[in-house]
Amino acid sequence: MAVQQENKSYHEQKYIDNTLRLRSVLNTLPPFAKDYFRAAEPTMSARTRISYAYDIRVFFNFLMENNPVYKNYTMDQFTAHDLEKLEPVDIEEYQEYLKVYENKDKRQITNTEKGLARKMSALRSFYGYYFRHRVISRNPTLLVDMPKLHEKAIIRLDADEVAMLLDYVDHGGDRLTGQRKVYYEKTKTRDLAILTLLLGTGIRVSECVGLDIQDVDFKNNGIKVTRKGGNEMVVYFGEEVENALKTYLFTTRKAAAALPGHEDALFLSTQRKRMGVQAVENMVKKYAKEITPNKKITPHKLRSTYGTALYKETGDIYLVADVLGHKDVNTTRKHYAAIDENRRRQAAGAVKLRDV
């Protein structure tokens, strides 16, 4: 008889939630698909497997809706051998379909370059598993070009914008009245602590909301975070982060009576529960639009801001990769070692066209 464990950590509960969610999605896929997702478990995060499961479901729905051979199929009738019956043109038609389609709720779905590339990557990985294991003898996805991804300018805050953002959180309530003033005062030290922490360490928003009070070590000025894949790592912070965290912990957090199961959470919502990723994203968006309305700032953009600043200060791409938790330093180099805007502006006056 299984014994139910009480007081699970945030990461343990997330693992359980994601496992159950994945099982639920897999029940809506052809039975043979479970082999692929079971094999992917050691190398692919739960969130990625869930995303891939949704993507693969879109593929089979496309076949039933658009391919005459499968118009009378139900999901459980598909077998792995149906994969090798398709031609490259079928995969190309699917790629075109992904640009704009309707889901089962008749809601229109559009995919950007990035979304299209992910769904095609999921399908190629899915096919690749059965091809490598000789379940199928043909892999038409290898004969179809992957969507081209165009480089986009990396959005981040400039140094003065960082200062303006934190100043706004510090003093933004001065002009407020009534209930808005009450809410601002109730969340001010928490919000300032979160923003200062994200900007001062570059941790991911998922790592931020997963922090417990005991993960903060003021003796060494470090926080213990759980990275992608479950690895634990200590990330160190400076004086500004230390002050913001202490102010929050010894005032707002100390006075909060957390609900059962949330007593250890570092950052609490106004409902006295652990804050979620969406709540932090909404909070960052709320403040950022007051300071930089023309920049779409998210917690990930704050991470980019930190990474850029750290690279400019140290010039050490390996240090940046390590602190940000990148497994591949090429990912870091791509984002933070590019020519920055100030250097690019120098090119504007470097070439003279006519002597004046």
C-alpha cells in the first residue's frame, strides 16, 4: 500500500504535477506514442515532453482532418507503420497547416517562426526514435527542410532603465490613493525583492518561485536554486540583492501567515500561497510598461539584462554560462557576446563618403 507523503517540496510537487499532466496528454495520443516519451525521459525535461506531446497530437489531428487516407481514423487506430506511409509532401503540407489552424475548441492558432520550428523539431524527433529503432524503414521528415529562423534583436533593459524600474517600484505608490495605495504598500517590498533578485542574479522565473526561505544563505550571500534537469546550484548575490531580500523577509514575509503547505515558500502571493510563474510574469509586465512602454519586458528579459551586464563587466563568457546555468557555452555566446549597440553605433561615423 502506497504511503502518501506530506509537505512535499515545490520541485517534488512540480514533478508529480508534470508527470500526471503528461500521462493525461499521452492518453489522447496513439498507444504506440508512449514508447517515444518513455525513452525521452532521461534526456528531456518534463515540460519539454509535455510540449512535444501536445505538438504530436496536433500532427495526428491534422492527418485525420486533412489526409483522405485517415479521415475515418480515430486516434487509437494509428500505428507506428502509418508514419512510414507518409511522403515528404505530406510533411510539407503539415508544416504549411501549422502556420494557421483551428484547435478542437474552434480557436484559431497561429505559429511564429519559433513555434513552427519547435513543432517540426518535435515531429522529427518523434520520427527519429522509431526510425533508429527500426520500427519504421522510412523517415520522410529528413527530406523536408526545417523552418528558417531569422535572428531577432535581443530585448533587454539598459542600465538607466534598470535604475528607473527599481526606483519606480520603490516610490511608485507615492501618487496612488485608496485601494491601489493599500495594495501597493502590501506588495512593495516583495516585488522589489523579486525584481532585484532577478536583475542581480539572472535566475529563471521558475527558479525564483521555487525558492524556499531556507534556500537563502546570508552568511555566504547565496541562494540554492534547482536548475533545469533537477541539478542544484548555489548562485551568489551582491549587497543590493541582500538588502532587498532582508527588507522583505524581516517585514512583509515575517508578518505573513502562509497557508498550510506554503509555509516554506520565500515569495508569497496576497492569498498567502507560493507565487506562481504567471504571477511574477504579470508583476514584471505591470511595472515595466510604466518605464519602458516600447519594450516588451518579461522575467526572461531581466535574465538577458543580467547576462549582458555580467559579460560587459567581466568579458568571461564561461563565467556567464556557468552562472546562468547554460549547459552549452555556445548558447551563451550567441546571446551575450554579440557586438553590442554602442559598438555598432561607432560604425555610423567611421566611413566618410565625401571630404567636406
